[in-house]
Amino acid sequence: MRKALMWSVIIALILVVLGSMSYFSRNGEDLVKKGLEDKGVAVADLPKPDEEKTAEASKEDLIQVTALEPGATIISPLAISGRARGYWYFEASFLIELRDASDQVVTSTVAQASGDWMTEDFVDFTATLNFAPIGNASGTLVLKKDNPSGEPALDDQLVIPVIY
């Protein structure tokens, strides 16, 4: 009798724990928001999780392009400039591609470092991209980290949506 009671209590505790886990996994975010709102925090003003940041924002500590906003209309020849960490380059250069809406390469060029690229600091770069304008075509400008090793884990790129 005592053993049956002990097993009943253990099973009941397991069910309570599993039920609580299930409830909080479904409603945890809402409960946190409600708790923050109760304390006077404006939840809408809080920063979004990292996965909701734009590619440009998440790469800003690696590479920065000047005077080119996402969604901008570009014309040929396109002068591209900015700065990238030294390890974005190999032999003072990296590839820039213009890709169409189907992710096919329209054209490409090479960005050149304007200074000593063998550093972890930012190094200025410039490039000129020539292409045949299509007129209101959606595409992307892809700035690819040079990866001479070919190791996929070391690949990186900045993708900027454009109209050309």
C-alpha cells in the first residue's frame, strides 16, 4: 500500500512538471511580455532578436558599404566603396557580384583594399561595377569574403538588395 502511494505521488509530480513545461514553452514569451509591461517597460521599443536583424546590420562589425542603402536603385557604372576587416580580404581583394532575382550572376568585379589589408582593423576598399541596365529589375549586390582555403565554414558575404 505504501509503495503504491509513493509511486502515485511520483507520477503526479512528473505530470505536474511536464504540464508546467508544456504550458511555459507555449506561453513563456507572452508571460515575459506581460511581466515587463506590468513593470512599465515599453515592450514594442525593445530590440528584436538577432535573427530578425538585417544582414547588413549583423555584418556591420565586419564590412560596411558607404552610400548604398538596401533597396536602392543603382546605375552603371556603380562606384562601390566602404571598409572591411582585414581578414575579409585575401591578397588585398574580394569579389563583388550583382545577382538577379533568380540568384544568377549578372556581372562581377573585384574590390581592392586601399591600404594594408594584413590587419584585423577596418581597411577601406573601392570597386567599380559595370553592368547592362535592365530597368527596375530586382537583384542583390553580394560582397563575398575572400576565402582561399575553400573551407565552407570560413565563407561569409554581405547581401544588399538592389534595383538595377
